[in-house]
Amino acid sequence: MNTMNIIPPVQTLTHVLLAIVSILFILTGFGISNYQTIEALTGGTLSKLTSFQIHSNLILPFIVLLIAHIGFTIGKKIKKKKPS
């Protein structure tokens, strides 16, 4: 199997997961600083403690996905510059 056929789905998955993790990271960060608002919006499901725990656990996946995203983007630009 050609590895070039695998890269686009993995790249798309990486971008989608990065978007989801980024949104969760921002929401949980907001849930830490403005927990009254987030608790009211989520019906008490996302408390300050829960927001902090989720936010703390999202740091590593966020960094890994961000590095993968940057790698795919730089790789695509380098690939375009090379003559085939």
C-alpha cells in the first residue's frame, strides 16, 4: 500500500482533532476563570474542578496535535517547492 494514500486522511483527522481539542481547551479555561457562567450554561455538569481537570489533561494532546499540524503544513509547503 502506498503511504501517500494514508497521509490525507491522517492529516484531516489531525486537523479535526486539533480543532476539537482547541475548542475544549478554550472552554475549560473559561470554565476555570468564569466558572459561574459555565456551570449555568452546562447545568452544573462542568464545574470549576472538572474544568481544571480536563484543562490540565488537554495540554499534552494539544501540544502533540499542534506539532503534527505544523509538521503536515510545513511538509506540504516543502513538497510543493521541490520539482517532481
